[in-house]
Amino acid sequence: MFSKRFAVQLQSCVRQFCTTKCLTANAQAFEYPSVSSKLVKELQGIVGQSNVSTAEAVREQHGHDESYHKSSPPELVVFAENVEHVSHVAKLCNNNNIPLIPFGTGTGLEGGINAIKGGVCLDLNKMNNILAVNQEDFDCTVEAGVSRQTLNSYLRDTGLVFPIDPGADASLCGMCATSASGTNAVRYGTMRENVLNLEVVLPDGRVFDTAGKGRRTKKTSAGYNLTNLFVGSEGTLGIITKATLRLYGIPECTASAVCSFPSVKNAVDTTVNILQCGIQMARIEFLDEVAIDAFNKYSKYDMKVAPSLFMEFTGNEGTLAKQVDLVSEIVNMNEGSDFKWAEEAEEKNRLWKARHDIVYACMALQPGSKPYSTDVCVPISRLPDVIVRSKELIDAAGIIGFTLGHVGDGNFHNLFLINDDMPDQKAKAIKLSKQIAKIAQELDGTCTGEHGIGLGKKELLLREIGEEGLEIMKQVKSTFDPNNIMNPGKVFV
């Protein structure tokens, strides 16, 4: 006879197995119930009538991000003002098996907020308090609705900055959810390296802090790394309502430069050479000749239309001068030219704003289009190979493609413009995107460096981590979200 304890353990294992299998089925075929009028009234009782909207315009606004994916509006939008609102809304949705999709600023590029299963969109923008700035400890704590630019504006007189810069003025907790990075990643890393603690609301309404209540140490060995489990989880495990983040001192001196090259390979080789020499760079950004043409037209520049690098150096006056001299030598060694400096704050800001606007500059060449972007990342030594091969595929396909990215950390993007009125163009872009991602994976890289999986890269994730890895992810998902209400249909095949 089995002991009672063994029988209980066996039941638990069977239940866990069944839950995981059901999760796979739920994401594919499970039909969620519609939001009832009774549930709407209960939600209004939690957050107030003015914080619940079924208006078509509001639902439409919350049904898409900046990606090419068609809008999938939620059935209603709920605006939370505090963590208690979030907790009660999550618990109510969980008890009624209603999908729940967290919403930040809607600036993502993988359809991560599209309500493809209907349900409730939970807008967190009213939770916009900066709760603490600890200057001596170089950290701060913010609520979910605080954006990157808002925080840095608040920090302006402290001598500190939060440097992770994806381009868009995204919400900081949304950046945590997608493990965002951007132009400064070569110096400061991604969100994954810069989050110290998170307050998370689980689907059943429980609220917990991933590193412990109030903890904000730069390192810890206390148990599992729950913080990084939620960084990059794309709203599929819980709702991030608060983040404690690293801050950095503003450098004494900053200088920016741009230069052009005769070929893509020359430009990328320069990047690799700079990093191999151990030069401390803040940013190294690459734009190919197609992107530079759009850049000039949109931002009123007159750069040479050729593969180009945008670079930023930081430090004190002595170290800055040495860095500049060494980089100049490397640029010349790789046949670079038109080396131009921007040292005045106004010109530097104009230059980097234009770089941040490059997606809109490209879209302006084909009004009414949406961006379709690859997001591959490879080891630095593989960069020349993957970028050159990507350009060859684009040329062979006969489609306009812009190549740009944060090559200093091995991450770059091929940007295609697609329009629903041109289905052939969209089909080519999707095919090219998958081909380029597979090349990166073959070169020990990843299909996404910073945008996430969302709707568009689920099959590529399976190819990248394998069936066993994906099954383990599903087990983690089923532990936190057994009813599969959190952003269903995302990440998993």
C-alpha cells in the first residue's frame, strides 16, 4: 500500500502535469467567456465608474501597439489608480476566467498588448508616482505608469540618470516586462541588469516583492532570482506595479561623432575593433545607406548617403581625448571618412533625437505603412557575417529594407515597411524576417534582443530553446497563472 504522503505527492504531480497540458490547449483553442454586464458593474465598484470604459475609441487605442499586427481591441478597458485596484481586478478576472492584459504606453513592436482573446485591458498609466530617489545609493523606486523621460526629468537636478533608452518614451515597468534596452546598452546593459526589485500582482490577486519588501541591494544570493523571472515575461505571469531601478552618475564630459564607410562590412568591422580594444563607449549605432537617406530627408541632415556609425563617448576630459584619438585611428584603418563631432549639448541632442526618430523617418518614405522589424542579436564577432548576409537577402528579395541597430552589443534591426493594401510586400517581409532570425540563431544568436516574442516570434522561440525548454517555460507559467488569464496567446506556440 502507498503511504498517505506518497499519494498526496502523486496527486500533486498529476495535477501539475494536467495543468501544463491544459495550458497548451488553452492558448490554442480554449474559449474564454465574454465580459458580462455583471462583471462590468463589479469592476466599476472596484475602480470607480469613470475608470471603466467600453467606448470603441478607447478599446481601439488599447488594442494595438506600434507593430504591424492588426488591432485586437479588448472588451473593455480598466484604469487602475493603485496596487489595491490591480489586485482586486486581477482576482475578479481570475475567478471568472477573463483574459487580463497589462497596458503601459503601447510602444511595443511585437503585438504584446493585442487582446487576441478579448477580455480586460488594465491600463496602469494613472499609477504615476516616483516613490523614492536614493541619491547616495544610486537607485529609485517608481510606479508602473512612470515613463523613462518623466523619471529623467525628475532626476535632472540630482546629477543622476536612468540610462536605458529604447527610443520611445516607454513606461519603465513596461520596459521591465519586455526586458527593453536600446542605444546605451553597450555601456549600461539592458533592463535585466538594472532592475533591483519588482512589486508584482499575481493573477489570484496576491501582491509580492520579487526581492523582498523594500530590498534594493546591488546584489543578492538569497534564493531564486524571481526579479529576472518577471523581467521579460511580457505580462504573461503577473502585473508589474512597481520597480526599483539602478541609477548612474551623469558623466563629466560627453562627445558624439558620426562617420561613414564604403561598405557595411567596414562599418561593422570598425565596431568590433573598437570593442576588442576595450574602449569604453556609451553608444555605437549603425545605419545603412538606405536608412541614412531617410534620416537626411526626415531630420533635415546632409550626411553622406553611405553605411554610417553614430558614436558617443563619455568620461573626463583626459580620458575622452584618448578615446577619441584611438577611435579615429580605427575608423581610418577601416577606410572611414567624414568624421564629424558634436560637442555642444544642442547639437548632440539633435543628433540623437534624429537617430531615435529613424523608424518614423523610414515610415515617412511610404505613408500609411507600418514597420516590420527584425530584432536579432549575435555575439559581436558574428556581426559582420549576419549583417552582410541579411543585406544580400534583402537585395535578392527586391524589397526596401533599412538596416540599423545597436551594434555595440550585437543587436541590430532590419526594418521593412508593410501596408495591408500590399499583401505581397507583407509576405516578403515576414519571410525575410524569419530567414534573418534563423541565420542569427545558426550563428549562436537570438531571434530577439529587446522587442520580445509577443505574437510574431513564437515559432522562432521554439526553434531557439527547443521543445524541452519551452515545456519548462509552460510549467513556470502554469504555476503562476494556472487559469491562463494573463495575456493569453503570447510567447508560447
